[in-house]
Amino acid sequence: MMVKRHSYPTNVDGCEIAIATERMKDGKYSVVATIENHVGDGVQHTPLPVTHLRFDTEEDAHAFGMAQANEYLQKATPAA
């Protein structure tokens, strides 16, 4: 099993999306998305609900995690 983690900037000040994908024993991939909110010297991690879906490719798992995180940010960010 191999875990890969990536962080991506967002349009929201101080927020990043962290995506972790893992290849499972059956050869399929799982994903976990986390919102990282940088405040002063600290970081608040908001893990998003874990899906029990499995994906045929790492790219599909990664895309699902990014979509989940972006949807969360859109709903959580107040309108300007």
C-alpha cells in the first residue's frame, strides 16, 4: 500500500486543500480530503467525511477528493 499526499492553494485566503490517496490491497484507490486553514502561527485541519467508495485509478480518487473539497469550500465561504 502506498499513500500519496498533495496540498493545493485555493481562492480562499489562508486555506489549502490536502488530498491523500492510498492504493488498497485489492488494487483500487481510496481518498481523504482535508481543508487546512492557516491562522497566525497555527493550522486548523478540517477533515471531510470519508467516502467508502473505491476508485479504479489514483487520478479518479484524486479528482473525487478535489471536487469534494471545492464543494465544501463553496458552501462554507460567505458570499462577498
